[in-house]
Amino acid sequence: MFQSKIAGLGYYVPKNVYTNNDMTRFMETSDEWIQERTGIKERRFADRVGETTTSMAVEASKIAIERANTTAEEIDFIIFATLSPDYYFPGCGVLLQREMGMKEVGALDVRNQCSGFVYALSIADQFIKTGMYKNILVVGSEKHSFALDFSTRGRAVSVIFGDGAGAVVLQPTTEPGKGILSTHLHSDGAEAEKLAMYYPGASAGCYLENPPAWPEQELGGMLMTKEMLEDGSAFPYMDGQAVFKKAVVKFPEVIGEALAKNSLKPTDIDMLIPHQANLRISQFVQKTMGLPDEKIFNNIQKYGNTTAASVPIALCEAWEQGKIKEGDLVCLAAFGAGFTWGSALIRW
């Protein structure tokens, strides 16, 4: 059985920079308020028209493929993680395949939000290990800005998120002890509504504590009303405290699981790449794991939370800056809506 190695990686962020002070144009907030709660100083927003989740993924993928010393024609499977697809259906995987002129390869879309890239990487790892595929493109890409509530009402969510894309190419290796050592995936849907976008959808809000009173004759459509846009229920909802409390428990837990699986300890980690959800969460995890500053990488200050794209963007930046070297033990970890969470341990 083969091991999987990351042969190439790349990322793309839009050119449009929005600082915390820029956000005050749309809502009552301040640089101090945002930094104190999230650690974020600025984020990138894609062009409203023309720049899409797929187009950003294309740019990141081109870099990853080139660095893997391969070509788009040699990619034999695509796994695309996003919560912000270009269409309700089909998914972005087939759009990426088309835009990059690839042959008729399989394309799989993963809807696991913040942990989407870790889930996608785990799936790709299984395909590589069994010998089914040899060049798998794994992508995380998000365009949050089109669906955020840029008002004082929505500021608790809208100041956190940004747009961007990251990608890696996974290939087999027979070198002992190298590549992905193990991946670990979990979910708990008990508090799914604590971080969610309820509409549009097919549920009619039946899982909510106070579901809308839809007319009996309501037919068709995506269960979205003008009133929902006006009262804000059409926008993403987040119970920040509930998410924080769960994340600071599950992050160290799933990292510890990966270390135990491989008979390693926290001091063996050379670089921890956490999902960039909130700098305060990362700092808490760092303290819990007893890691020094040089062994954890954070870039949420520049990009905000890019959900499925945050881990590959941070991984690529850390590598480009020389913070990840041959033989290093790298741990990826993510937690997000669902709730879902996961980790991957990699010997670089």
C-alpha cells in the first residue's frame, strides 16, 4: 500500500483588501472591537461579478499543479470542498474540471464547511493508498462575501469571513514514514443550528425552535421570502459562544488523537496549521497543547476566516515562508459547522 504525499500546493486570494476600518462604512463597529474578539485586521473580498468560487480555485490549482511537476491533463481525480458553490447544483468540482480543460475525470464535492479541506484530504488519502488514483487535486475555495449581512445587525458574522482558495496535489510515495501518517474525522449534529444558513433550503425550517408559519398553499421556490431578507433570517447564523466552547475542546482532542495513533506527543509537532476560525481559539489551542509561537501558523489577521480554504492557504503560506521543511511533522486541524472536525498528521 502506498503513502500519500503533498507534491504541490498553491493559494489565491482576491486583490480587494477590506480593513476593519473599511467595515465601518457598512456597520457600527471598530478596528479595536474586531481585533479584540477575533484577531482579524483585514480580509479579502472577491469581485462581486466575474470572480467566483471556481475561478479562485482555478488560480490556486494552477500553482499547485505546477509545483507538483505535473499538468492538468494528468490529474485523475478532483475533490472540491466549499460551502459557497457557484450553483446550488451542480457542484464546483465539475466546473473546475471544465475550466482547467481536464479530461473526463471524477469530481467529488465536499460540504463540510470549515473542516471540508481536512475531510477532502482524508478521502484523497484513501484513494492514493489503495492505488486507485495517482494525481488527486484537493481544493478548498470560498466566496463568502456575496451572502453576508453587511449591516450592524449582521456584524458578528460578517466581520469574520473572507474569500480565497487553496489547493494541493496528492501523489503516492513509497518512502517509509513520509506523507500523510493518519487522518481523523468526527461529527456531532446535536447543535447543528448553532452555526448554519437555514435558507434557502428544503426543510421549511422544521428543525428550528420557532419554524416559520408557511402558507399551506406554498408551492415551489426555495423557501425564501422578502421578509426573511428584511429580518436577517436569510443570512448565516452563528452562536459564537457555543462554537467557541465546542471548538476549544475538540481541537486539542482531535490533535491528541492523531498523535496517539502514531505514538507521538505534542513536542514532536514541528508545525500546527489550525483552521483559521478565530485567533483566540488558535491561541487557546496553542496554550493547551503547550506549543511555542514558532510551532503554530496563523494568518487570520490578513484573510479572516476563509472556511474550507483556510487550512490550505495557511499551509501554503507557511511552506512558502520556509516554516515547513523536509522531514517536519505537520499537523492540520479544523472545526466548524455541523459540528464537524478533523485532523491530519503529515511527515513532510
